[in-house]
Amino acid sequence: MTSRPRKRARRHVETAQFDAFARRIIRAYGRRVAAGDVEALASMVTLSAEVDAMLRLAVAGLRAKPYSYSWDEIARRLGVSKQAAQQRYGDSSTSSRHALDIRLRQAGLGVTVATLVQVFADHHPGSPAASRCPGCGYPYPDKVLDCPTNATVRPLLLRRRGEDRDAVARLTPDQHADLLSQHHARASRAAVRQAASHAPDPNRPALPLFTLNGTETAP
């Protein structure tokens, strides 16, 4: 008795043509920016982040039912090891701190702006920034200010925020400012963390500024 083959997505004959079209558009975009449109650099960076975010959601969709592709199969298509694929695109079986929020995995490429807003808010580090993501517990490494979930959500929400202004309005002022001005948020969070790292240890006894003979003590 042979097992039934796993259900696969129906192949679309136009996929290769669509891929070629998308590549032509991106190359044309790069040429336009290179022709002197320096202000478009920021948008191009956002586009790059959005492509990476959509790749994460595409992998999440392939991992979910009814397709249920294994990490070995996905890694083989990506040309990386199984471990590298799991680490980059998240897997709840390895560590929930590195997995995408389940709401993103369930919605896949059909995720709504309202869901993006809720997930972004739940995983926002706050102001001042926490040391771990309040949504998944991800410990923020040095100079990394988003957990894997918000690294995926941020470019998508930034690009699509005009589709549902009522949902976006539910963000707090700090969250909204962070979404619109990540560079400013990075600078402010870095300043907070730097100040915290130089804060005096409350358990350490205070040293006098001068010794009894009037000479300055070493720091």
C-alpha cells in the first residue's frame, strides 16, 4: 500500500514570465535612481526590505498546510543548509524567539494591514526600548532593534499603511513615529542603551573624589 502524495500547489505556467518581468522592473528602478534621483534611495532600501519580508511570508506559506514542505526541501531551493534556512526564516520547533508570529504564518501573503498593525504593536520594544521583545522574548543583539517578526512586518506596514488608515491610527504615537522614522528611533534607542550601559552599579560602594591628602582619586 503506497501513501498518497502530498498535495502541491498548482503550477502556473506564467510564473517564469512574471519573475522576468519583476526583475526588469527592479533593474529599471535602479537605473532611474542611478540617473540622479538620490531622494529615491530611501524608497529603494524599503523595497529591498519588503522583498525580504515577502520571502519570509512565502516560506511560511510553504511550511504551512496543505503544502507542508520540509526545511530540507526549502533549504535545497534556497541553496543553503537546513540550519541556515531555519535560522533566517524562523521555525517554531527550534525557538519561539526566532519564529515569525503565528498570525503572520497563518495569513501568509494575504496578511491584512490590520493584522500587521496589531503584530507590530505587540512586538514593539517600547520607549525607552526594552532589552527583549515584549511579544516573543527575542533578545535584541547590539545594533539590532527589531525581532524577526517586526523585521518582517515593518517594511510591509510602512508600504501599505495607506490601505487602512483606521487600523494604523491604533498605533501609539511612539509606535507610529518609530514606523515612519526608523533612523530617528534607532538613534534614540541607541542613546538610551548607551546611557544605561554607563549607569553606576547601585551595589558598588561610592568612592570619594579626593583622598585625605587632597589628591584626586583615580576613576
